[in-house]
Amino acid sequence: MMPSENPADLDRADPEREIAARAEAYRNWGRWGEDDRLGTLNFIDAAKRVDAAGLVRTGRVVSLSQRFDTDGPQKGWRRRTNPVHTMTDTGTDAERGTQGFPHGIGGADDVIAMPLQCSTQWDGLGHIFDHGVAWNGRRAGDVVTSDGDLVTGIEHAASVVVSRGVLLDVARHLSPDSGELEDGYAITVADLEACIAAQGASSAVGRGDIVVVRTGQLARTKRDGWGDYAGGPAPGLSLTTAGWLHRTEIAAIATDTWGFEVRPNEFDVPAFQPLHQVVIPNLGLTIGELWDLDELADVCADEGRYDFLLSAAPLKITGAVGSPINPVAIL
């Protein structure tokens, strides 16, 4: 018997059992061979990219990235801070001739220090473990060491994440007046499918797609301030969507929230990111967080279509378990 997709059926006192049932039911270990490093990104192939390129009609480009600066949402949880941007050479140095260059040439240079997941980013396959086990059944300690992710480092996805993107504007579908879901709202399979039906054929989801789910929480923080956006209550996907994420064979998924899944999580006892625990190490699903989907939602609503070419390559940071990105939707 497959796990229920109705949140009302969750045993809210037993996250261990609910997580384990879904991990076992939807596990993709071995699906792409013992040496696999990409998980569900394998669903993107050349034909998929060619089809996605055909979605470019107007040439409009929308960045789906938040800013990278000291004004970000991070508050230090797990040492996650906002970026620190420092100039090492400036126009003032050039004017005063202190740079030591010949014939009047001057320049500016800078450096940035930041956690890789402080703003718009991908969670790599080495980011989350399930009982000490990483993606594809490997021992977590054999995968990620002090030298980084030795097996599924984010660099392996650098030339992979280009495909058909699909926006599911669940916030506008369920809350048309505000365009925002309330914090703590758990998005269900029924919600996702109803949103697809309402948006029409261009939002049908299938193999190799990259799905972006708008909850409207970021729009609210833009208006009201960051508050507890980083790590606090949020709308997001229910644990019960794990089966949908598996059977649709999507390549990746991203949201406009800090943690992708609903927070607080759906249990009355201590629990932390149970959907992450199911889908990253067991399904091999790449997850994006902190994406800005507001402008894209406006464009899609205006044009009456919800699919586009999406390019969201991670940086080639050797051995990283996540990467900052500037995803772009091309319509």
C-alpha cells in the first residue's frame, strides 16, 4: 500500500515512520547506475532542451534571483550569514595613483564572502542524508568529508540544468485576492493538480521539467520586511507530495521560500525538514530555494502561458553541496 497523499492521514506523532514509508516507496537508488551523480537531473536530455528552446517566442528574459548583499534574510542559523562584499581596488585608488599601474590605467576589484545557500540557490545531492546515508545508498561519510562532496559535488550539474521550466502559481490560484499563501499552509497534491488544471495546458508537468512553485511569501516579505523568512513559518509543499514529485519524473523543483516545504513541519513532535530527507537522498531530487518568482508570475499571467526555457546552472564550485545561482526564464 502506497503512502497517503492526504495530509489528514499523517500520523502527526510519528515522523520517523511517515518519512521511512515514503523513502522506501519512492527511492530511486540504482536507477541510473551505481556511479550516478545527478539523480533526477538525468531526466533532462538533449531532446528535452531542444523542445524547451522552442518555447522562446518573444526573447524576454526574467531573472528569478534574489539579491546577494548584506540586506538579505539570513540571521546566522547554522552559520548562514548574508554576503559580505568588499572592494579591494576602487576608483578612489585609481584617481590617487596608488595602484602602481603604468600609463594611467586603473581599475576596481572586489571579493565576496558568503555561505553558498544564503540567497537564491540549489541544494545539491550531498546536502541532506537519511540516517547517515546519501544519494544512491552511499555512506554519508564516504561522500562528504572536510574536503567537500567527493562524489555528487555541485560541479557535476554545471552543464545540465537547462530545460523546460513550468511555473505553478499556487498562491494566485488558491488566494486570488492576495496572491499569497498564509505561513504554515501545506500545499497538497490536490492543490498542485488543481493549479495545473486552472492554468491550462502550458503548465502540464512531465519528465525532465523544472517546476517552480510560487507561494507568495517572498512578495509578503518585500512589503513587510524579512521577519522570520529565513527559517521561520512558511507555506510550502506537504510531505504528502513526495509521491507526486516521484511519479511526475520532474528534474528539479524550486520555491520562493527559505525551505521549500511547509514550516512548521506537519508533526506534533520534533521534526525538521522531513520532505528534504525523503526527496534529496532517496529520490535524488535537486531542490531550489529563495527564488524570486514574482515578476515571472506577472509575465506568465499577462501572456497566458506558464512554460518557458529555464537556465539555472550552478557555479562549478568543486565539492560543494549547494550553489548560488541566477536562474533565468526565457519566454
